[in-house]
Amino acid sequence: MIWEKGMSVTVQNLKSLMIEAGIDVDVVKALDPAVPLLKQGFDSFDLPAFSAAVESRYDITISDRDVLGLRTLDDFMTFVSKHAVSAFAER
Amino acid sequence: MDKAAGLAMIRARWKDIAPAQKYDVDFFRPEDAPGVVRLITEIYGEKYPVEDYYIPERIIAKNASGDVVTMVARTPGGDVVAQAAIWRTSSPNPNLYESGQMMVLPDYRKTFALWHLNKLVRRCVDSRPEIHGLFGEAVTNHLTIQKTAPIFNLKPCALEVALMPDGAYEGEGAGKKRVSCLTLAAVYRDRRQALHLPAVCRDDLMPILSLLALDRETTFSSGAVPSEPESGITLQRFDAAGVIRCHVDGIGADFSDCVRDIDRDAGAVSVVEVFLRADTAAAPWAVSVLRERGFFLSGFVPLWFGADAILMQKLSVAPDFDTIKLHSPEAQALGERVRRDYQRVQT
């Protein structure tokens, strides 16, 4: 399904995006959304790749400050839901 | 100072870097140079293919000249725990930079260091008007580098088949199993220009042009023998890699003879690459000359000369297309097209 602004974002949406971004499928399948990604097999290249995919897919910008709060998949889901929808509301 | 002296100096000063330190991401300062050498040495040992990066004063000089822009993650004590860089490379266009050299100390690979560095690279590119485009050459024996392409909006534009010897960082091995590179490019500051492309390659080039979304006056034709008598060709030999790279900046009526001579002189060289300037009306004819001599279409590299380039290759080794790993659907489609053209030219 194609995401459109105003729609909710699910863990499954973000996991699919991870796979599109090139993150190992087995790592993605085993992810616990509440546990930091860097403790679950994400490497130093995976996080930039996933973050870039999130920015591109949801048309948002993740700042240096934002990323400090993005440890888990749940963090990403909350961030995307909040920022993508507020970006939509501002237009 | 040479590489051996640089290595000796770094090893004499070697100290362990404590894990889990705070770091700042910043542009390179001269005092970072030994830390950059230390980082490269810890990751690659003595096998990094560019000698300059073992010699602190050369790193300082390259950053001072703008030929390299190094960005580092630096601890409060001045240790360099990660780096990324953009640099002017073998392209004749000083406004086209290559992106890469992303290195992180093992103890810092579970941090956001590379994320912050990539953001700084992106800000650097956005803020420097002299940087018109970026390209990268990602090895295809793994997907790690290809995964970072979206950060810089890099699009797959060529597959340089069998470009590097296996274990390329050992600086030898031409003729052994070789590794192909996916060329990725992004144009940030463009101007409209003419593009003369061979009709025979239309179906292979159109998807690349579509991805790059350039402003071009594009003509597909079979071209004609140029009126200019002499070609302008610069040739680079990379003996350790078994590669000859030719930059064809001007296409003259003698081009067939030039290609014959290049072919003859190549001898046992594994790979010959020809970058053809694509804003000249003779480019499609030059492609036909190359195809008659066994060159196949590797892709298209925007801004290579300032003008764009058609990239052709000829191999004296048998490529192993089945081992090439390509991540994105666009890269996979490009790989298939290059493979088909290689097979077409062989028959």
C-alpha cells in the first residue's frame, strides 16, 4: 500500500521500509519494536540508510537533535506519525 | 614522508581509543590528520589502495586545496573514531566529487556517528556551489555501500564490470576473480546541455536518464564520421588493478585508429574503460566504432567532463555476472541491461 499523508504509520510499514533500504531481512523480522535498533543487529550503515528511507518516504527531515531520540522502532513510529501528520496539517 | 614512514610514525604513537566516548562531528582540522591515518590503519592495515591516506601531511594538503573534504567524528581528547569524505577523483570535471571513505572504528559501529557524518556531508554539498554533482563507485560483492545511496539521492547509472581485482585493497591480483562496481550519481547543480546518444542503446540509456531527471536536449542517432581530423584522448593506466581508463574529450575522424591502438597496447589488461563525451554529434558514431571492437555499454555518467559521458567497457577476463549483488530494483534492472549488451557484443 502507498502511504499518504494523514494515514497512520505501523510497525509493519516501517519494517517493510527497512527491507527496501537494504537491511538484512532476518534482522528486520526479529526486531522487537521496543528495543534499541543498534542492539538488534543494525550496523553503522543501516541506521543512515533507514533514516534516509524514512525521510524520503514520509517527506520529513530528521535533525541531529531528533535522531538522539530515535533509538527503537517504536520511537521511529511515534516520530513519523507526529511529524508527517503535522507537516500535512501545515499545508 | 612516504607510506612506510607514515605507518611507522602512527605505530610508534599508537594508543588504544576508549569505547563509548562522546564525539563531535566536524570538518577536518590539520591536527586530525594522524587520527585519520590511525583510523584507516586500524580498519585496512596497510592495504588501503591510496598511499596518500597514510601520510598526514598529504591529507592536510589535500583538504587545504579542496581536492578532498574530510569530515570526522572527534572525541574530546582529539581521537578520530569515524570519518567520511568527498573528493575530486579521476574525472576531468573539478566540480564533480566522489563520495565515500566512510569508516568507523569497530567500537563505534553501534553509534550514530555515521548518521551524523552523512548529514554533514549532505550539508557540505548543499552549501558549496562548486560541487555540481557527486558520484560513488560501490563494490558489488556486498550491499553495504549501496545502502547509503539514498542519503545523497545517488541513482545507479553504470555497472563497471570486473573493475577491481578481488582483494583490491591488496593492490594486486589483476587476472584473478574480479569485483564489479555499481556507479551511482546525483546532480545538484545542473545546466541544460545537448546530449547525442546512440540509437542502438536507446532502450538501455533511457531508464538511466529517467532516474537522473536531467535537463537535456537529447538526440538519438547513429551519428556520422566527424569533420575534425584528430581525437582528444587522455589515457590512465592503473597497473595494479589491471585497468586502462580513457577519457575521450574530442572525437575525430582518426577515432577508429585510436581505438585500434588502445586495443593493441592494452595487451593483457583486464578492463579497458572509455568515457565518451556525449555532447558532441559524433558520439553515437564513436559508440558504433567501439562496439565493432567488442566494447559494450556500461552506462552513463552525468557531468563527467562537465558534459555527460557514455561509458563503454571491454574485458579480457570473463565476467561473473551471477555473483554481482545489486540492491535496488533500478540497479538490478541496470545490471540486466549491461549483461545483455555484453552478451550482444560478444556474439
